Amino acid sequence: MAHMTCAHTVTFDERSWSEPAPDSADGCTDCRALGEDVWAHLRLCLSCGHVACCDSSPHRHATAHATAQDHPVVRSFEPGETWRWCYADERIV
């Protein structure tokens, strides 16, 4: 399968770029701040390292973060998954 890309991934595909450190090792940072620990899947913001829950989770924190911070690209933060999603272009990149 060919690697998909978009204008928002140009920086992430450069050799000089390195993935930001996650702000959580094992949970949604925003859910934990609310005192909750229920989410479906986690996403890692490739702009800043924020770890948040997916749209199948009750609070959809990854989408909220992408919109509020203008950080459009995330990758799955689930073990064994490496795909990326661009919220701006609404596609896997």
C-alpha cells in the first residue's frame, strides 16, 4: 500500500523531524483531568505530543484538541498501530 500524505504531513515526513514525546504513557490526558478513565482508543498529536481519546470515546478529546489547537495530524497511540489521520483533510495519511 502506498504511503498517503497531505500538505499537513510535509513537516512530519522530513528527516529532521522527530515525533514529540507523549504527555501520557497510557491514557487520555483530558479524561484523566476530568477524573475519568474510560475511553475507546488513544491518539497522539504529532504537533505537540498530546495524548487524547478518539471519536468512539465519550468525550472525543483528540478531535477537540485538533480543532482548538489547529494541530490537524494525529497517529494512533494503540500498540501495533502506525497509521496517521489528518483532521483537516479527513483522511488517513
